[in-house]
Amino acid sequence: MSATRPVLDVRSLTKVYGEGETTVRALDGVSFQVERGEYLAIMGSSGSGKSTLMNILGCLDAPTAGTYLLDGVDVSRLSDVQLALARNRLIGFVFQAYNLIPRTSAVANVELPLAYAGMRATERRRRAMFALDLVGLADRAELQPNQLSGGQQQRVAVARALVTEPALLLADEPTGNLDSHATEEVLSVLDDLNAAGRTIVLISHEEEVGARADRLIKLFDGRIVADSRQAPVGRHSAAGMVR
């Protein structure tokens, strides 16, 4: 694997919904690359195309035109089975709604992607505990989601996203359901993970969330209207929490 190959290589992506007078161009010629270890925030108002772009980056939808290379692989050439494998192995998803299984321990939730991959139980447990330790929740491993705060549930979801050691951590409005304290907890985890070399793409409409990233892309009407480097704001204000 080439260390210099972009994790994401997006070329002239277009997504069109409908036909004739009802045609909507949700994405209109979007191009960018994300290098290994980058922390990118993609922002835009409702209808800007960011949700459509997230679905394509996560291999949950296909573009109408254009090319998307994920860790050097042309996604359009993958079969449905290969796409499912790519989603499980190359992408770690963090969603706004946590998507944890109730009445199941935190560690069992984190193990799920490894179980789908057919990994042995002892190795699954070891890796899941390591991932929980990364987000500061090893001591909550046996608790169920309803015994955890919202911020802790989202940190379990981050651990689950990390457990396969994916090329990309893709976070879609990860703090959308959290109060300010829990938001800071989760963003501090993402800060530390990126500082350790993880590649993160974060989708958000919140300025203070996007300000944590090293790079910011703004979408408007399906097009990139800004792509800039920035000095991250508020990094590590909760330093040491995930050590």
C-alpha cells in the first residue's frame, strides 16, 4: 500500500435526482482529495449536497457521473459484496443517532463489525477493549447503552467505528444529539484520534464543530464554494480524557 496515495480521491462527482423539469443536481462536479492523516470538515446548509456526498463517500449511494477512489480502489468497479466488505473494512461510520444495539453491552456493540468479518471471539474482545480504551470507556465495557450518557454512547459508537482499523473515519453530524459538555467530550476524542494519525471526514452544519478540523470544505447548491486550511479551534481543551 502506498503511503502517499490519498485515502479519498473524488473526481467530478455529480448526482442527479429526477428527470425533466423535476431534475435536481444534488452534486455538480465536486472534486477533492483527502490525504492520510487529514482532518476534514464538510459543511453546508440544508440542501447544499453534504448528505448526498456523505452517502457516496460511505459507499451507501453511487454518483450519476464522476469517479470515486477509496484508498486507491475505484468504488464503481466493486460488486455489491465487495462494496459491503469495503464499508466494513475501509470505513468507520459514526452517525448522529449512535445506532447502538439496546440491551447489549458496550463491548459487544463494539465487537459487531469484527463478528461480521468472522473474527474469533477472543480476538474480537481484545480489539474491542482496546478501542474502548482509546475513547476512555474501558471501565464502562459491560454497561448497556441505557446505562450510559449520550456522550458516552457516541464514544462507544466511535470505538465501534475504529475497531476494524479503517482507512477513513466518516462522522455524519456526530454531535447533533448532544449537549455542549458531551459535544466537547466527543470532539476531544476525535481530536486525539487525528493527532494519533487517523484520517477523519466530518459532516456538520455547526460552525464550532467544523472549526475543530484542519481543513474545511463548504458546499452550496451541490458545488464546492470554499476549500481552505485552517488553524483548529478548541483542540484538546479536554486533553488527557482518552489516554
